[in-house]
Amino acid sequence: MSVLAPDPSSPEGAASVPGRSPRPLLVFIGVLACLLAVLSVVDMFMPKAYDGVVPDPYSTAGIVIRDLVPGGAAEKAGLRTGDTVLGIGHRMLNKAAEAPPELRRHRAGESVDYLVSRGGEVFETKVALTPFRLGSASYFYFAFLGLLFFVLGAFVVSRRPDDPAVQVFYVLCILFMLFFICRLRPSSYYWIDYVVQVAGTLALFLLPAVFLHFFLLFPAKKTFRFAERAAGEAPTAPWLGALQRFLNRSPLLFTLLYTLPPVLYVLQMAGARHGVTRRLIYGAPTLNWILLADYLILGLLALAHTWWTSEDRAARRPILVLLLGTVAGIVPFVVFAVFFPSLFREDRYLAWGVVPMALIPLTFAYAIVRFRLFDVEVIVRKSLVYAILTAVVTGFYALCLVAGNALVSTVSSSTLFSSPAFAFGFGLVVVLLFDPLRRRMQSFVDRVFFRDRADFQRALLDMSRSVVSQLERPKLRTLLTSRTAELLRLESLDLLLPRGEDGAFTDGAYADVSGGGGAGLPALSMGAVLPRLVLERGVPVRLAELDDRTLDADSRAFVAAARRRLVTVLLPLATHGKLLGLLAVGRKRSEEELSREDLDHLLTIANQGALGLEAAGLHEELTKRAEMERDLDIAREIQTSLFPRELPRVPGVSFFGVSRPARVVGGDFYDFLEVDGDVRAGGRLGLVVGDVSGKSIPASLLMVAAKEIVYARAMADPDPGVVFREANRRLYDIKRRMFVSLAYFLLDSKALSLTYAFGGQPTPLLVRAGASAAVEIPAPANRLPLGAFREVPYDTVTFYLAPGDLLLFYTDGLNEAMSAEMAPYGDERLKASFVRHARRPLPELADELLEDIRQFTQEAEQYDDQTFVLMRIG
Amino acid sequence: MALMPLSSRRSLRRLLIALVVTGLAVAGTAGAFFMRARRDVTTTSEKAWRAYHEAAENDLKMYEREAISGYAAALQEDPHFVMATLRLADKMRGRDPDRAKSLVASAARYRDEITERERLVLRIYEERWGRRDMAVLGQLFDEYVERFPDDPEGYRLRANHLSTVNRNADAIAEYERLLTVNPNYATAYNTLGYYWAERGDYAKAEDFLKRYRYLAPDQANPFDSLGELYARVGRYDEAEENLHKALAIKEDFFASYGHLGSVELGRGHPEKAAAYFRKAADAAAGPWARADFRFLVVLMLCDAGKVEEARKEFDDMAAEARAFPPGSEANTMALHTLFRRAVFLARTGDAAGADAALEALQKAAPMEGDPEKLKGYAGDLAYLRGFVAAMAGRFAEGAESLGKALSEDGPSGLGGTEYYSRRDIARILLAHCLSRLGRKEEAEKALQPILARNPRYQPALDELARIQG
């Protein structure tokens, strides 16, 4: 309930001081109050000799009889309210506390001489003491009411112990309990009475102030604006402004609230000692009761004002319920228990004022259950409602059985009810019929009271499933931030994921509904203290509880920024001890503190989010791999399409080409083209051997482009230098920083000449017929790869061949093949291998060349394409 | 500490520490309280302490015998028990002054082993039986009350002292303070009852005396005091009931016989009164009380018209007085006898004899001494002079003397027992003189104080009837 949270910006509404939890104190107060209450209740039924006198604990000249236990010994002896007992058992007494030792000297049933003063006349009478019996039906009611208050307060504070408003509510409930159980109990002389009545009196003093305090804090700290004026309006009186400041800001306000009742009491008691008459109601001065009424009325007005001024319709409803219940509980009390005794001197109707006060805890209980007031639901459902339902159903069955038995007994004079079979039958019937009926009632209650809660649980479950099953990171991030923030009604929720080479946690996604802007959180390096701290703790870490001194500079900067962003809690997203991310949780939109249940939910979501992130990472990797496979397939197809399907048939010249790609798809290629007609009819044959920087599809595409450009230019002007200059410009424009090594050879089979230009390609090797060494053919002056620079003056070289010449056109994948020790194969080894196998047919020669390289590289991975074309003249 | 459930160890540890600290504080306070309660006297014996407290309780109720035996029993258990020694000395003071002094001296030997409070009590007792300097005693009492305001004994001692120095109003206030500290001081109720009876507030007096009776229901004195009060206000049946109860408790309680005599006197039965006064005289513990009652017998016999019998009674009484051992008390007794003789002679019509006795009394009047005593003596003579004059038929002189004596006679001290009030006698004689002088209205007015207090006082009613013809 967003409206039911204190204002954290105010001192009263501020979250508790980190490291100084009030919980032990709250527990101590609760235990002490319970002890007093139990002492009070148990004492009512302890076996002691008692005269049935309810004394005024404050009388000092004898024991003034405040009340008489109906049918008690004193009443039977003729004593009356207002009489003063001067002595018991021939001992004179000044005050009630002196009576117990005297009573202890006697036993129940014994007649004891009392000296009594009535209207100035002193007389003796005999009082036959009876066993101690103070408990009455009204006291049972008061005790029940007190217990109800305590259970309510303890329950609420156990859910939200750090909420100041809840703490005040808890204390209020305890004071109500003490007031009912200790203050409104009939008292005897015994010390226990003194103890519990003093506690009850203290409760009476504190109760009104705490009541008012609570409604000044609840549901949010009340801010008075009666001295504010809009622009243009006349300014208010200075004293009004001062009053407003005092009411809104001064801590003295609450000090004053709490001080006034005891001060008033002390003043009255002091006045009484000096002869100033004072009237007591139930042992407390009238003025204190009037003050109590004033405080109660002010508290109600504060609540009414909250309801009236609240703009949130959803919030108004629970406040209205509380207002109506509290008014119905308080007003009769103020009228019958305060105004009647103080104004009309009539306290016979006190019970009429006290009985309706049960409406206060009942209303709060209803609001807690119905509107999730104080954010408590589950335990209510599991305990309170179940218990009530069980009691109701059991009672119903019992009633039915008793009625049935009565019916049977009237018609057949059966004694079923007193028969042992009744108990057995009753138990059996309950077992058989109880659960179905209870389930139906529970279902009804759930529908009425817990629909929102059930919806929330369902939504949370759905989201948890989605988080685990969602394999797309962006959607997962959205689920973990926006959806979670929406479900838990958070102002902001940042997901920090490791990015970059250093793996620093950066704001991967965030949800921000606060309207405060989306300034993200700074990066937090993986090695900083904070991520490790969060990972080690494995639970939500409250920023407020972090000791900055234990953090490094990086973490401190992050924490400072997070606090500015009103982040309250950090949660780890970790699996198998590995931190996958961080959740930075902002405040709730209601501005209330995150409850334990909220944190549990967040932790669950974080754990599932970590699993989701891990799964998404694996999925991404697999997808990438599959995409790469697909790309490689395409590239392979493209590349395959670039190689000639068959070797050209040029008279007097034989060819053989090989390409062994690295990483599945290579960037090398070779191809033949007929530049001016059929080579078999004497046309020139072009040979292109190329190598593109990079691999995969882009490389293949560039290779295609290079080939097509060369082809296109070669058709127009077969001069290799010209072709290269033109192709260089085109390739430069297509793709910068990706270049092509290309060699273009133009074979004139008739003239046995080879005209060529190089661009980054190694110079072909030549073995003349009968030669024992391989040599490089003459290289042109400009040999820069194509596409590296816009303008390169490639030149053309013509080399004349002779029959028997064997040429090896190759890419650098051959001579630069690397061994496992990273030693290059080298030009010399290539030349030697080429010479050694020069006499073999071209396919065998090709195999041998490759085999020699493989022998050299052994198991080392082939890191570059190995492509070559063999050409033999003659 | 992100979340600390209420049942966490840390929380429980703090709670346990808080509970232990609270428990220790409570236990310490209770221990200190009980130790303090036990530390009011110094003794090593539990039995002695119990006997002492029992005796002190009896002391409060004026159960003298039980108190004395209790203190003695305490001393038997612990011979060095200083407070028991001092209390016993106090009780023995009237009976055996020498033993009382020796007890105080023996207590003084343990001065260094006792508490401050006991030392102060010892100093008080030493002063009372030593130098008896009233100023010093007053200071000691003030110091005691100031230092030990919760001890009722201090208020009792100071009240006694104040009455001794005639600061009666202060003494009464002190008694009232004493009762706020401890409402079980029987003597205080008795004193307050007599005090208010003396001042005419009989309701208040009855209240206090009823409390006294309630506190000591097995003592004769409370019933006697209340009976006396009822007799004084004309509630004769209640007076008789209480006085008979007193006699049922203590059959030789002479005061109750005396007050029964007063009842009969008030009823106008002098013969019956004489019989009770005689019983009182027979039961009286000492010669002074016996002489008083015998003289009352004489007066009642005179009123009953048995003059010869009265004369014989008077002669016997005088002879007994003459047999008093020589000394200051014998002289005082002789003076009292002379006073009574004057009354008797006047009552029997021997005016000359009465005048002679009066003259002898005037000559014997002390000239110096305690001013209060001198004043009392002068008052007695004034009454006697009026009485003698009225009996001799010198009504004007009688009216003047009696009027003056009554006007100068205010409430006396803290009040005391009266069997036959001289003020009542004086008022009746004054009325008689005035009526004989023809001042009937004044005569009736003179009787009014008696009849206002006791409308059934027969001698006054008889005189009123005479006045009214």
C-alpha cells in the first residue's frame, strides 16, 4: 500500500539508523509487557485470603474502598464503596500496600475484625475472608481486548520492525494492552496489584500521547500547511508560520506530547499533598482522563484529515475504514469513560465506553487483512484467518451436534450427549465434514481478501518461469528490470552486467518510473571490492548498512552514485560462484522500505535471473556458432564458384590448380579467362591468382568483386598494368582496410610470352627444362596489394617462355606455412621442393608440394589458404 | 546486518543480557530493601531479634507486662543487645529507676559496636537520666527525627518531650506525624483521644479512642478510655458496656470502677457512684489514687445525704493519709488532705471550718517553683474559695470566685482522666449562686457547657430544674 508508508524524508519517518536495530528493545518491551499482563491475569485467580475490597491505591489515610467485588466478603459484611478501612486484624493501616501482610496472617473462611470509617464515624465489623477471586466477566473481556491489541501489534512489528510508524503502532498496542489488563483490573491489596497498576497508570499516561503520535505518523508523517498562502494572497500572521514550523519540524512537539500527561499528574499529586482537592476516576486524576480524551480526539482528527486530503483513491479506502473503526471505538470511550465521570460525576457507564474499543484492533486487523495494511498478508492468511475459520467451523459442527442430540433426546429420551459415543461420533463427523467445508470457506475468504495477493503470486511465478526460459538477452534484461520493478512497485531497478575486455559491470538495462531521470550507474570494475562483497554475502546488501571505509575508491564512487539514484539494495546474480551481474534495487514507489518478503522475492528473481543469463549466454554462443557455420557454408559455395570448373585447354600448355583453404573457407582464388577469343584458336589466356585479406563471407565477396572487376577491365583492355590500376581504384572504393593480393598473368601461347602485373602476390617460380634450380620470374616495380591505396602505378612486365618451362603461381600460404614451432616454410624450401618434383606430372607434383609442406608443418594448424597453379609449356 | 529476525541469536543474546541485568537490578533492590529492614537493631541472635520485635509490637499497644518480658527475653538470647537493653530500661524507669539506670550504663559499654541510630538512642537515654537538660534533649530528638525520618520512635520521643515542656499543640502534631509513619502506635491514639476530649471535640476523641481500642482489644485501658469518654458525654450505656469489658479483661482495673462511678454520678445515683468509687479505691494501685477515690466516696455519700457515713469515710481517709511515710510526698499528701477537708467541711455546712482550712491552704501555698505548678495551685485555690463561699451562702462571693476560676481555667495539657469534674461542680455551683442572686438567665447559661456536652448529666439537670422552679 503505497499510501501507508511513513515519509522517509522526515526525521520521524526516516529509516532506522543502520547498525542500531531497535528490534531487541522492541522484543524486551513486548516481553516485559507480557509478563506484567500475565502476572495481572494469573494473579486474579491465585489462592489468597481476600476480603473483596478494591482499594484506591493512592489513599494514604486508610484504605479507601474504590469498589467491592460483587458477592465478596466485604460486601457481605456491609462495607460500602467510599468507606475507609482503617485496620485489619487489629492492625492499623495507612495504605493499601500494608494490607497484604495482615491478610496473610489469616486464612480464607476466617472472620477478621475490620475497623472502618464511614462518613466520619468509626466502627468495627467482622469480615469473613474468602479465597482470592477478583476475576469477573468484564475483566475477562478487558483481558481479551488487551491480548487482541498485543497480538496485533506484535504481528505487525514482526513483519516490519524497522518502520517507525509500525514501531509506534506496536508500542500503542502494548499500552492498550497494559491499560486494559493492568489499569482496568479490579485490584486488591497485594504487591502485584501495585506493580501492575503502576504499569497500567504509566500506560494511561503514555497511551494518549502514543495514540496521537501514531496518527501524526500514519500513514505518512503529517505536514501542516495552514500558514502557506498562494502567490498574491495576503501573508499569514507570523505566529501562524511559527506554529506551523513547530508542528512540522520541531522535535519538541513529541517531547511535549509525552511530557504533558505525567507532568499534569505530578502537579495534581503535589497539589493534593497541599490540600488541593482532586477527583479520581479509576484511580487516576480527572484531568488526566480529560487530557486522554483530548489526545484521542486530536488523533482522530489527524486521521480524518489524512483521509480528507489524500488524493490517492486507493489509499483513501483503507484510511476510511480505519477512521470509521477508530471513531466507533474511541467516541464511546470518550463519552462514557471520560466525559460522563468527569463532567457528570457518573462512572457507572465506564464499561459502555470500554467495550466498543474492541473495534480499534478489529478494524486494524480487518485493514491488515483486507488492504494489506503494513504489507502483511501471508501469516494472517495462514494463522489468523485459518484459526478463525477452524473455530467457526468447529463451533458450527458442535452446535449442530448438540442441537441434533437435543432433538433426539426430546423425542426418544436418548442420553447420547453424555455418552462416550458422542465424543467419538463428534470427532468422526468433524474429520469427515470439517475439511471440505473449511476449504470452501477458505476459498471464499481468499477470493474476498487475497485476490490481489494471489494475482501477485501468480504474476511472480509467471515472471520467474519467463526469466528462466527466456533466452534472448534483451528480453531477459527487460524482464529482470522493467517487469520486476512493475511487479514489486519499485521506483527503479538497474541490471549491471559485465561488459568490455575488463568485464566491468555496467548498467545493462534499467527500469525507472521515478521520473527522476535516467542517469545510469557508473561502471564497476570486476576487481572492485563491492562485487566480491555482494557475491560473498549472497543475500541482499543494503547500501545504508555498507561501511564505506571498507570499500575501495571504485566501489565508493559506485555506492555514492547509487545512493544519489536512491538505490537501496544490491543483489548478486550468480551461479556456481560466478558473479554474472548485479541488481541495483531502488525504493518502492510507496517510499516504504523494502520488506523482508520483497527482498525474498528479489533474491528469488535474482537467482533465477542468473540462471537465465547463463542460459542466454550459452544460447548466444550456440547461435553464433550456427550462424558461422551457415556463413561458412555460403562462403564455401561462393568460393567454390570462383574456381574454374575445368582447366583451360591451351595447345602446348598444361595447367593444374590447387587451393587448400584455411578455416574452412579461404580468401585465395585463381581463375582463367579468355580475354580475346578461344584460347584453342590462339586467343590469349588470362590467369588470375589472388588472396583477400580476412576470411569468411566478406573475404569471399571481395574476392568475387576483385575477380569481376579484373574480368571486366581485362575484357576492355587486357594490359595487366592497366587492369590493375583500374581494379585498384574500384576495390579501394568498395572496402577500405580490406585489400586483395592479386597477380594477373596474360599467356600468349603463340608467342610463348607471359605478360603480367603483381599486386602483393609472391613472384611465381620457374624451372627451366633441365635446370636444377627454381628461379623467380622478373617482378614488376610496383607490387602493392590492390585496394590498399587509391592510386598505384602498376606496371606491366613481359616474360618470354621456353618449351619445358614449369611455372608455379602461388599465394603466400605456401611459402609462409608455419610449423608447430612457428618457423616459416620459406621460399628456399618451396623452391627445393618445386625443383625436386618438377619432373612429375602436374597433379603428382601438386600433391608432392603439398606433402612437403605438410611434412614441414606437421600437426600445426594451417593458418592461411594454400593456393597455387602449375603451368608447363610443351 | 541486512536482516535480523527476532529469533536470531544476536537478538536473543541482547534480550538475555537485558533480562539478566534487569533481574540483577531487581534482586539487588529487593535484597537491599530486606537487608535494610533487618538492620534497624544490632544483634547476633535471630531469636533475640524476634523477641525484641514482638516486645516492641506489644509496647506499641501499651502491653507493658508483655513488652517488658519480651525485652527481657531478647536480652536473655543476646545479653549485648543494646536496643533491647535501652527499651527495657525505659519500661523499668517508673518501677525500678536504679535498675533502669544500670541498664543504660550497661548498654553504654557497647557504644562502639552499635549503629548510628542506636548510638543516638543511647545518648538520648543517657541525657534523660543524667543531666536532663531539656534543651539538649530537644536537640537530640530533633536530630533523631531528621536523621531517621522513617522511624516512628523518634516522633514518639519528641512528642513526649514536647508535652513535658508544655508545648502541647506541637506534641499533638508530632503524634499525628508519628501515626502517618506507623499507624500502630496505640499510645498515640490514647493521647490524641484525651487531648481532643479535653478540647471538647468528642467525635474526634471517640475516633482516636476507637482506633486505640481496635489496636489493643485485649487490654482494659482502651475500653476504659472509651467508657470514660462516653460517660463524659452522657452515653452511659455505651460507657458501661466498655467499662465492664475493661473489667472483664482486668477485674482489678480501678479506673474502670471509678468511671462506672462517674456514670452513676452523671445519672444522679450518688449512692451507686459511691459504691463504685469505693471499689476503685479498694483496687487502686497506689495511695494517691486510693485517696482520690475515697474522697469521691465521701462526696457521693454527702450527695446521698449520708453525712455521718461520709464523715467516717473522710476521717478514715485522713488517717490513712497521715500514715503516709514522711518526706516530700507525705507533705503533698497532707496538703491534699487539707484541701479535701475544706471541701468536706463546706459541703457539710461548717463554713467556719472550711474558711479556716482555706486560710491554711493559702498560707501553705508555695511561692516559687515550676510556674505551671504554681498556676495550677492558684487555680485550685480559686475554685475552692468559690466553693466554700457558695456553700456558706455567700453567693455573690461564690459567683465571683467561681466565675473567675472558670474563666482562667483553660484546657489542661494533653488532657487526663476525671471522675468528678471540678469544672462541672464549679459551673453547677455558679448557676446556683447566680439563681440565688436572681440572675436566672446567667445561671442557665452557666449550665449550658455541661448540658451541651452531656445533656443527661443529672446534677446539672437538677440544678436547672431548681433554677427554673
